[in-house]
Amino acid sequence: MHQRIFTSSRYRSLTAALLAVWFTVQTVGGQRANAQVVAGPAVVAPTEDSEVAQRLRHGQKLQTERRWGEALTYYEDAHRDFPKSKRLEQQLDLARIQYDVGRRYDDASFRKLLITLREHQALDLYSEVLQKVDIYHVATPSWSKLVRRGARDLDVALSRRTFLNRHLRDVPQKRVDQFRREVQTASTSSVARTRIEARSAALSMARRAQSQLGLSSSAVILEYACAAVGSLDAYSAFLTGDQLGEVYSQIEGNFVGLGIELKADDGALLIVNVITGSPAAQDGLKKHDRIVAVNGQTTASLTTDKAADMLQGQAGTVVQLTIRDPQDRQRTVSIRRRHVEVPSVDEVKIADTRYGVGYFRLTSFQKTTSRDMDAALWKLHRAGMRSLVIDLRGNPGGLLTAAVDAVDKFVQRGGIVSTRGRSAREDLDYSAHQGGTWRVPLVVLIDGDSASASEIFAGAIRDHRRGTIVGQRSYGKGSVQGIFPLSSGGAGMRLTTAKFFSPAGHPFSNIGVTPHVVVRKVAKPAGVSEIRFQLTQTEDATLEAGLKSARQALAQR
């Protein structure tokens, strides 16, 4: 039985770094240039095309600088803004392949798999991947597409120095380039009508690579296996043993690391969040501090991927950070990595004592979420809570069951979410149970990084007219992923198995949840039904709008 989760693409992008450091390259998700980049015209009118061209130019700069993680995340955001742009889609796909190849070869568990896996074992793993895709993926797979993507991944790998140093250190570049031309032809012309033919195509390419370059056939087949999952959609992915363990850590709500969330910012790493009780919090690191050096190496000279790697490490090891605070004061701290418990509920407090407005931040949906919410709700109740603000901003998702349980605490009856897949086993309807429902007036804060399970929560509250949604339109991810362990090397795969829909039957993909109260930095044209709450100079205008809505709800009772 696989575990059903919801998680945004930003998690897909920085899976390895995220759980060790909560690293979110902003834009967020770290991930992924050497290959051809499509450039926009030199001079264009100030239209959507010119904006796309500007995005492409900046993405090309990131790729040229080999900042794969930032490039991938940048293209993810750009493609979300311009979903119809084929040029952005092409570069996003390329950046994803580039990032994934580099991340795999930086992963000790993947390198170990390469050493231990024989050809027939690699083929068995590839067959297992194809079988799970055939049975569980939300869409009917095109075997030709999967095989062609395998060849494309192999071509990108053959362009990467990390791959060449690992496998082909003594092979002349001319021979590599010659073989790449064969691979490139296969990436556009390979045909496979069945899983068996797809398996045969991968084996044929592996044997050719072994014959012409002396390249390990297992390495080639593993590239095809990774590509078979990664080519399906933005959220499906092959998981190395370490990455699979990190996903389970996310579900459980614990990991080894420092406990900080970062984004790249002007040559430094800006701290955007510090997890309560983490090593970073105990050593005095705060939101808005900047990391300007790691172990004596300035962050200006590091890619975000490299910085993320340097911040990770085993429990008990120490990393030295040079910190610059908002007042431009600088200090150096040595922080010991250790196990960090990630609270799914944080900052529990009465935010407005006069009106009794309770507040807590829901950071993710994990196994402990229902229990943590119960503890927070009773604490606020004892403190005099008369209304409640739940903050889902930046919450990327998590477990399906945790999202359902969270909604069930506030909705008495009716549907919460439904899922629909290609397999009937994925067609499920989740409903509320009448017992134990909290009836306090409710406000839910969301933003563009509220995704997946967060959208299920906000969408259900909105459809049931149970509360007021405040903030910005959510991310717009409407699919369910299953986590499938594989039989070899401790690896696994994250696979999109279904789409999900709100109680009223509304999809979420590329749509998201639109707030009742929209907080914007710039006023928008009139004619839109939602209330406009203008951004002020307050520290947190969205929270201020949420508190105002909570007070209004109390006044109307």
C-alpha cells in the first residue's frame, strides 16, 4: 500500500536540501545549463512576449553560471505566470533534467547503487518502475515518450562533468561527442509500443554505450529509469535511497539539520524562517539574517546547490556560518547539526486580546498535525479564544489524511475532497464527521506558496462557507502523489496517481483557491467581486487583514 501525499513542485525541486536545512531557493525549490537555451527576440514591444523573453534571458544567465537549482525554480515560477509559453516550458524541462542529473551524482546513496547494481538488476529495477507507472500513474503512459526522455537524460548526463568524471574520465571527448549524436537521434526517433519494448530499448542503448565508450550499462539503465518517472509530470520523480528517507522524515516531521529556511538573495543566503527549538534558533539565528560565508567560503562564490550541500551533514557534525544581521553587524557562529522536530503547528497565541482572536501557523500536513492542532485549539480555548486565524502561508502540503482530519475539525458534514485517477482504486471521497467540530468564526490566510493539502483545507472551508479566506491566490496544484518503495537499493518513486477536487467539484490545477479578501501590493482594476485590502506599511498586511476579518465575523454574530 503506497502512502498518498500532496506536495508542491517546490518540494520536488529541492527534496534533498529541503529536509536537511529547509532550503528554499526562492523562489524556492532548488533545482537546476549547458544545453541550448531558447532566447527571445532582441527588440520586442512591451507585451507578454517581451516579459517572457526577459524571463528567458535571466534564466539563461542562471544556466550559464551553472546555478541549476535557481534556474529550475526560476523557470517553475515563470512557467506558472505564463503557462502557455512553449519556450518557458522547454527551458523548464531542460533545467529539471540538468538539476536532477547533478543532484543524483551528488547523492551518496545513488553512487552506492551504481557500484552495487549489476546489469540484470538495473533492468529489473527499470521494469519495476515501468510497471508501477503502467498501473498507478494518473494518465496512460506513452512508452515511446518515456524511452525518448531516457535518451535525452542520458545525453544531458554525457554533457555534465560530474557524470564524465565518474564514468568516462579517460575517454576522449571526441568519442563522447560522437556517441552523443547517436543518443540525440534516439531522443527524437525511438519507438516503443509496450513496456517490454521500452525495456529492450534501454538495454540496447546500454549495450551500445558499453561497447563504444566502456560506459557502465547499469549507469545508462538508471538514467532511463529516472527519466521514465521524471518525464511524466512536474511532481513525479525517482527517489534515491537518501531522498526516500527524507520524504519519510517530512511525513514524520523530523530530520537532521540546522532548522532554517533560506533563499538566495544578492550573493547571500537570506534566512526566511527559523524552526522553533532548532539548532539555528538556539544559536540565535533570526529571520532576515543573512549567511555570507559557510566554513569560511563566501556565499557570493557558491551556487545555491553547493551552499545547500555544505549546510547538510550528519548529526553531531558542526558547520561554521558567518552571519550578517539587518543592521549590518557581522558575527561567526558554529552550529552543531542534530535531529530537528518540525512542528506542524507553530506560533500559537491570542493575537488580539481585546477581541479574543486566536492564531496559529500550520507549517505542513504531517502525521502529528491532527494531534498538534487539537493541543493548539484547546490551549487557545482556555486562553479565551472567540475567533481563530489559521495561517497557511508558505505551507507546501503533506499527507492527504492529515488535510482531511484538519478540515474535519471545523466542518460538521459534507464532502472535504474527492480524488479521481485512471485506476478505480484512486477514486475516493472524503467526508466530514459531525462529532468534535469547532464552531468559532474562522479566517484562513493563504499565499502563492500555499499548495496541495493547504489548498484542500482552504478550498473546503471556502466551499462550505465556513470561514473567510484572506491573502493571495494559492499555488494551484491539484494532484495526489503516492510514495512507492522499489525493491533495489532502497530507492523509491513519487508518482502522481490522481487529481483532487473541492467539495463543490472545483479542480485546483493551475487555478488554486481565490481569497475572499485579496491583499495586494498594487491596486487592481475594479470589476472583480472580491474585496480589496490595500497593502499598508504594517509589518504583515495579510495578518492585519485576517485579524480585521476575524473582528468583523465576531461583530456579525
